[in-house]
Amino acid sequence: MGEKAAAAGIRQGLHNENFETSSVDGKRTYDILIGLLDPKFVNFQFQVSTISEGFDAAEYFMKYPGRFFSMHVQGWSATTKKIVPVGEGTLDWKKIFTAAKTGGVQNYFVEMNFDFMKASVPYLRNLQV
């Protein structure tokens, strides 16, 4: 399917938000798919809030260099186990954005409710990476 899409000028992408966070025989489905899908035809989008399922964005970007085209940015609090504005939680954003360069990320989408997004913008504007 990825090859046919590429022939039509379309790039396939896969997002880690639903079934991709499951496991098969003790291995994460997302990792299995990264291993099976040809990087010439399929790239990945990373959902940062899947830290709630144990998916560390920086770890994935470093483990699979060049495999990601974008990420959905959300803050996360390990204390409350909830999405929070970017910069207010427990995530190391310098580490994530630095690793994202290795991962191949070209597009960043702040994906959260409007109030959290407004609270995130000043932090992101001042983040030096």
C-alpha cells in the first residue's frame, strides 16, 4: 500500500495513539510496525501524550532515527497523570526537541484544548533548542 501511495505522490504515515500502543507477545505493536514497514514508503507521527502508556518521545526518536515526520505536542504531568500545558509538566522539552531532530521530525502540532494551548505558546516561543 505504501509503495502504491508513493507512486501517486502520497506519503504514508502512522500515528501511535490507539492499537499501536498495544503489545503482541510482549513487544509493542508500534515497534513491530516500525520494523515491518519500509522507511521509503511509511513514516511515523509521534503522539507525545502516549508517555501515559510508557512511550518516551526522545527515546523513540533516538531509537529510530529518520523515521518520524511530525509529532503532536502535549505537556504531561507524571504526578497527576494528566495532560498539562507544555512546560508545566514533567517532560524534558529540550531533550525531546533535540531528539526530534535525529528522529526526522519536520512538523510540530500543539494538540490540546485551547486554554492549555494558550498557556503553552509562551513556553514554546522561548524554548531554545
